[in-house]
Amino acid sequence: MDNVAFIGVDWGTTSFRLWALEADGTVAAFTNGPFGMANLKRSDYGVVLEDSMAKIGIAHDVPVVICGMAGAAQGWCEAPYLPTPTPLYALGSDATKVRGTTRDVRILPGVKQLSPANVMRGEETQIAGLLHHHPDFSGTVCLPGTHTKWVRVENQSILDFDTCMTGEQFGLFSSKSVLSHSMLVDGWSDAAFEDAVNVALEEPETVPRLLFGIRANMLVSEQTAAEARARLSGLLIGQELSATRGFWENRNVTLIGASELSKLYSQALGQIGIAARALNTDEMTIAGLVSAYKIQKERHLCLGAVDVHLI
């Protein structure tokens, strides 16, 4: 581990991912676990971090850069939000130093939008990773997930963004609602998904009543569980696209998210003639962490050497 420059961590609500990184972003080691914010007390964070690094043999003088929910008010150490428009270089220069640790640990800020009110933590680092690889990028970024983000990026800055709870809605409907009885078996139908996307885009106001129709069609028709699951997804994603038209209409879209979910968004956008390219989430997160680390060094915020707190 002699070539490790720093540790990069993506600390989410339910997950924890840690990379030992060389200065150019090469991954020397990786570990993860179910150590998300939802499962931790504030006093647990330092223990989880040090135990995870000991597991892969990281020395005590290696600094750490963290993005995600560890910086939330309910997390380890609050890293205040930066307001839009937000230049992405500010993530590194405005990182918050965690007090009371023997190791140099810094948490990247999230981004907030005042009107209409909105916030993100973690996605901004993935966008910084996109700009790290493509500094001239300008356009729309969609980050599908539990809370999907639609972000307008220009001049290496986040201009504005919106959030849709489509992933959480799908999870609740498919596991907690009456619709769950129609999805006891896994499976998928592209035809059902595409039809549902078209219906939701053309008549988004009909989605609330069409949702119960998914269950009814299982009882009185020959709809399969695969068709039910795909139809639910298509209705929700189609409704989301209808609500976010200003972000994607007459534009190409860059997707950063889990591969299977990004594939569905790409498929839905393709139905309406919108070109979409999908980028790997891990690669963008790592690149964003590397970018923040380098900016800190360039601005003489030398990790492990100087105790400077800009917030």
C-alpha cells in the first residue's frame, strides 16, 4: 500500500464504500459494508472507518476524503451545503475537517437550491467526476436512484436541479402496497414497460388510477407478474419524464447510476427520441473524490499537514 495517496469514501444512507486510491485514481484496495448513516450513531463513524482501513492494511497517516450522508446533520460531522449555482471545484476547497480524529478526515459539502427548495449529497461528487473526465461538459445529467436527480450543468457548475422520488415510490408500491401481491415473482416485460412509459408521457394525469389497474389486471385478466412489475416501473418513470421535460427536451442526457436502472431510463428516453449515454457510478464517484483531493492539495489544504477549515 506504499502508493496509496488517500482514502476515498462514499458514505450513504444504507451503504458504505471505501477505496484506497493512488494519486491518479488507480484503486489499490476496496472494501464495503452495510454501515450507512441509518445504522450508525455519531460515535460509530470513526470506529467503522478505522476498522475498515485496518482490514485492508492502511497506514495511520493516510488522509481521507468522504462524500455523501456522513456530512448530513444526522451524520458524523455536518458539512454545510453550497448554494446553487455551485462551481464543482468548491467541493474540494470547502471540505469540512472532522474534529477529534487522529487522522486527517475531510467531508465534502452537498449542494442546496433555495428556490424551489432542493438538496443533494453525493450526486454532486459524481458530477464532479464527470467534469474531471470531461471538463468541457455542458448539459443535462440524470442520476437515477431512490431519489433521482435531474441536474443542469454549465461552466463546470451545477446551475439548478430537481429531484423525483421515483425509486422510492417503486420500492413502496412493489413491496408494501396492494400491488405487491402482483409482483411475488421476478421477471420483466419490455413491451409492458414501453407501453406504460408512452401512456404516462401522453396522459400523466391518468397514472394515479392506472396504478390500481395493475392489480386489477392480475385478478380479472391474464397479466403476468413480469408485466405487472414492468408496467409499474414504466408508469412511474414516464410520469417522471413528463414532470422533468424542461431538463431533457431537445437535449442529450448523461446518466450516472446503477447499470440496470440507467438502462431503463435510457430505454424510456430513447422511445421519445432523446439520446442518452450511461456512465459508471463507481468510476464517476472515484473521479470526483480524486478531483476534490487534488484541489485541496493545489490550494495548500495539504491533507495530514495543515488544519484549515473554510466553512
